Amino acid sequence: MDRTGIFAGETPFEIARRWLGEAEASEINDPNAIALASVDASGLPNVRMVLLKDIEPAAFVFYTNYGSAKGQEIEASGKAAFVLHWKSLRRQIRVRGLVTREEGETADLYYQSRSLTSRLGAWASEQSRPLASRTKLMADVAALGVKFGANPPRPPFWGGYRITPLEVEFWADGAFRLHDRFKWSRQAVENEWNIERLNP
């Protein structure tokens, strides 16, 4: 691939959507799983798997508990990075950027699209905090089911994060480990993208 071929006229978001669409046909489980990285107050990195739920025209969106470890770290720094890796396609996408909350209608609509148990679980789980037992967690879910019925509202402490990238790198496996790597980068969100090929 080269910048005048497969990537011609496309934004990194269009390419990411296309690659994800192709992955959905070959990956067995969760082709939208990303390894999301953040850093704590001491600068020690944290990484965990979450599900990428949307690729917008200018950002990537996932959802979580704002009080979780990742939520607190993201709130403190305003930055995050992630990698999408598809083993069967031998491709990956790396993203680094700035993070803002999505807690409006978009978050409400996504929350309502989840199963009832998942919606109640979002209320019951004090994510990343110690849990006395699974029995207590399930009892809390049941109690919330009685309280809210079939239509629980979105919890005020749960919603989306929108990552607006400053860097997006596309990696594709090459023969003899001579992989293809192309990086989109910009100094600020309002700037134009600079595209360059990287050494493997």
C-alpha cells in the first residue's frame, strides 16, 4: 500500500471504518476490541481491553464508568491511546489523542441499545473498586431491576469518551517482516494531517 494508492483521498477515520468492516468478516470475537492505554498520577501506564463503539467522522468513541480507574486517569490527563489488532488480517491501527466526554443524547441512545442486564450492571458495578463477593453484585443488580423496572435511565457516572486523535498509524504485515506503516499526524486538532511512511 502507498499514500497514492489504497489511502488516496481518504481520511484516517474512513480507513479505520473500512478496516474494521473487513475485520468483522474474519475475526471470531469482538473485532472492535481495543487495548486502551492511560497513565496514573505517577506516570505509570495502565492498559486494558474495551470495545470501540463508534468511529465518527473525526473521533473514536467508547463507553465506561467515569469513576473507574481508566475514567479517573483519562479525566486527569485528557489523553489516551489505543491499538486495534486483527490477527487474522495481520493489521493494526494505533491511535493517540485528546479525550472529551460524551454524555449527551449519543450516550443515552447507546445505553438504551444495551441489554437490560447490562444497563442494570452499569448501575450496580462500582468499577475498579473492591467487591465483597459476586453474590452481592448480583443481589445489587436484582434490587436495581426492582427499582427501575425495564427502563433504567443512564447512570450519571456512566457514559462515553471521545478520542480525537493527533496521531493515527496503520500497520499491515509484510513479507520478511518488511511491514507497511503509514502515520497520520498533526500538532493540533485544527491542523491538516501530515502523512508519512515509516520504516518497519
